[in-house]
Amino acid sequence: MRPEDLLCPSPKGLYCPVGDFYVDPVRVVPRAIVTHAHSDHARRGHAHVLATRETLDLMALRLGPAFAGTREALAYGQRVDINGVGVSLHPAGHVLGSAQVRLEKDGLVIVVSGDYKDKPDPTCVPFEPVRCHVFVSEATFGLPVFRHPDAAGEVGKLLASVALFPERTHLLGAYSLGKAQRLMALIRQAGYDAPLHVHGALTAITDYYESRGLDFGALEPVAPAHRKALAGAIVIAPPMAMTDLWARRFADPITAFASGWMRVRARARQRGVELPLVVSDHADWDGLCASIRATGCEEVWVTHGAEEALVHWAQTRQIRARPLRLVGYGEEDEAASEDG
């Protein structure tokens, strides 16, 4: 069997013709396997969705309880048969519940990464390299310029600024699913024990994380009448809130934003970010290269990102490679901003 017979790109997303299902389809389909609950991968309306329990729960929170006709939860490492194709999910380390999808038919193994990172994250199961013949890798930060620093060190910059400017509120922009909760955990790991003030848009997802055993310490909602009283506090909010009137009523705020895109200083300036924090939930260039090698794959298919650079890197190391040029991935739904 050729890899293209087991998995191929289509206008609706990656399609398995043998099993008659899609992985992270961008349009409504009869049967979908969803790698994680970010909006560029998880959409409402599919007749049947298979994913991890956490991804299904988060999809229900974000898209409404009727987001799919039927749903099926699969634990990491558990295998099911779909029309003769063996399917299993494996940790991707991106956000809570994120998974890689392993497909096997007649001895051929293809792994679809979804979004992933190989750096430690206290809020989700670590990335697990899965041996395969073909690895379908994201390339969000697929350029050598993207080498992310240690996330704990970036959080240290935030706390140093809080200590230096106790009279100012620190507004920390972070994507509502995954990034915000990871930052809460990292801030606590750094020894900061004062209450963290949280925008209401983060409450439902953060509550769900806590229901799965995460402890973020004291969290307090941001009451409109109390914003001027939050001098010296850390306020965490989604990107969309950082640019509207909500963000203008704090005590001489310092704006911080956490994303791998903060490596590009021009993006920080465009956003008006005073304190850019390079904290990403995607693998950087070194992480992408190391992860591809760890799979032992003979061929790599590259999608949603800087595809050509990673294809070239693979080909120079005698790994067959091709760009998929899939459309519809790479943007989360918060103010049409990249999920970094």
C-alpha cells in the first residue's frame, strides 16, 4: 500500500479513503478525528467525532453541547478499528487533551501530529514520539529563526517587571485554551502566590482544567469597578480583550503578551506590547527537527506553516518530504490571531 492510499489531502482536510474518515477536517464531514479543541482544528457540525475525552469536553464548552451528531472518546494508546484501519491517539503536548493520530493498515503506519510541542508543560501530557513510516508534521514555527527560550525564564521576566513596577497593573495576553492555563501554572511554579486576576472569557476553560486535577492557586475575576485597584496585580486576558475598552481602565497598565510570535519584534510593536514573552505551545525549529528524527520516519509531509524550509531540511537528510499546502489551519478564533 502506498501512503497516498491510506491518507491524502483534500479540500475538506486530510482524508483516509480506506477508512472513510477525515483528520481535523475544515468542512463538515460524516466522520472526523479531531486532534485538539482549537478552532482551526475543531469545528461544529460533523456527524461523528472521535477525540480524547478532554478534547470532546473542551469542544462542548467552546462550540456548545450539540457540536456533533455523535462523539466517541479514545484514551491515549487505545486502539480502534475503523473500516479496517487501526487508529490510536498519542500525546501531542500542545494543550490539554491534544493528540497525534496514528493510522495503520497492512503494515504501513502514518502519524498525523496535529499541533505539538516537545517542551515541558505542567498542564498537559508530554509529547510522545511515535515510530512511523510517514510523519505529517505541522510547521507553524518552521524556520531556523524560531528558537524558543525557556518558558520559565520568560515568566521570570514578567515577575521581575511586577517587582520593579508595583504601582502598575500587568495585563498579560494569552490564548484562552492552553496558553493562559500554562502561564498560570508557570507563574505558580515560579513562587508567585498572590491572587491572579482573570478575564471572564477564561473562566469556563480554566475551571475545566482544574476539574482535571490542575491547581492554579487563588484566581479572582476582574470586576469592572475594581480595575483601578489592581495596581501591582497580574491580570490575564484573551487577545481580543487586550485591544478593546476593557483594557484601558487599569492602573497605568503594562501590556505583556505570550506567544512564539513575540520572537518577531515587529509583531510586538504592531500589537503595542511593552513586555513580549516568547512562550509558545508549538515546537520551534529545533523541536520540529528533533521530533521528526525521533519518529524514525522515511517520509515527512509538512503542513500549516513554513512548509518549504522544513521540506528542504528533511530532503538534505535523505528523508523524503513534501508540502501539503492545506488551507484553513494556523489561526485560532481569538481576534483572528495566530495561536502561538
